[in-house]
Amino acid sequence: MLLVSCVLFLQAVLCAFRWTSVHLILTLHLNQVVVLVEQTQEIAHAARQVLPHLKKMKHKYAKRLSSALENFIPLAEKVIDQTERRVFQHEQVPAQEKIVSIFEPHADIICRGKETKPVEYGHKIWLDEVDGGIVSSYRVLHGNPPDAQQWQSSLKAHKKLFCHPPQQASADRGVYSPDNETFAQEMGIKRIILPKPGYKSKQRKTLESRKCFVSGRKWHAGVEGRISVLKRAHGLERCLDRGEDGFHRWVGWGVIAGNLALIGRAT
């Protein structure tokens, strides 16, 4: 009887969590939100009372449910807190303090300025590519960091892997900064292809109109197509594995599969 009650508590916690999540809250009347938050609080409290008794049971299903409750109850309580802060207290809750999924609590809120997808959930993936389209390294980023922060780490990773800096390094205009250009120059990179956004001086326009700079931009334009292939053909559009470790694993195997496919076509 206790085990059945725990199952019902867990299911109710999950259901109540979904309905009091941030995404649905804006479409609900304030009175409805109050009721849903109170219901979730009651269920979470009841689940906490049941948990000590459940831990004493030796049945394998009891142990499994106990582990699930220990995971989900704190998440439900955190969502209650962020709901109260955002809806009732009109507080702007920082993105790093929000939970957007109880099943993937590690997921970040990503805003990339797209009209069709102003907000996305998951993790940014940073790919370093060398000649032939081979991905030489990748990183799963946390939060929503600006692209300019990734340039120096990528150059360091390339030098560590190949024991020398690349002859040419290129990136999108979002990566440009004077510090990033200086860092690449100090590493001894001959051709640095970082288009400057916004206003450009006459000297800068002359630099970016040089043949080597233009050809470097054309090469870099092909990166978007290769990223699209990784998404469509090798599973990087959506992760189907579970947990943060599963996310890293999914990305890693996708990158390996993409590299093997390129090598296979080249040979």
C-alpha cells in the first residue's frame, strides 16, 4: 500500500511540476497558478514524509522509487520557488537559477537572436574544424556564453593536438575582438580571418578586402553546411540520450560518426 502511495505521489509531483512550469505559467490565470503551486507544495511535502519509510524497505522497486523521489522532490521545490519569485514577487530570476526540465535539469536557456527560435533549451556545442571538414575537437558549453570567449580555447586545443598553431584560423564576426586577433598573432598564425562587425575604418576595410582574407571567408562559409550535415545525418539536431553524461556521449559519437563518414568518402 505504501509503495502504491509513493508511486502516486511521484506521478502527482511530476504532473504538478509540468503545469506549474515557467512555460505554461504565463498563459494561466493568477488564481490558477496559486492553486497549482499549493497543490504541488502539498504533494512534495507528502512525498518527503513518505521518503524515510520508503528507504527502510528492502524491495528493489522501493529502492528505485526512493532514488527517484530523492531526485525529483528537490527539483519540484526549486520550481515552486522560481514560480513564486517570478509570478508572485515579479522578480527576474537569473537564467542560471532556472530549471527548464525536471528530466534534464542541466539544460540551459539559449538565446541566439533567431526570429523563428528566440529561445532554445539544451547546450551550445562548439566545434573546431580543420582541413577536409574533420572536427578536431568539440566542447559542450554551459550557460549561454558569447562566442568570442571560445576563440582562444580553440587555438590552444589545436596547438596541443597538432603541436603547432594553424597557418590559418577563421571564425564568424561574433568571435571578433582586438584581444582575439592579438592572441592569434602572438601564437604565430599567419592568416587570421576574423571579420569585424559594425563600423570599419578604411584600414580595416582594406585588410578584409585582401585576397587571402576573402578566400578564408569563403572557406569558412562551408562550415555552416557541414554543421547542418552533423545535425541531419549524425543526430546532433536533438539528443535522445539521458542526463548530462548522456548529452556529452551523444555529441561525441555524433562527431566521430561525422568524421568517419568524411574519411570514408575521401578514400
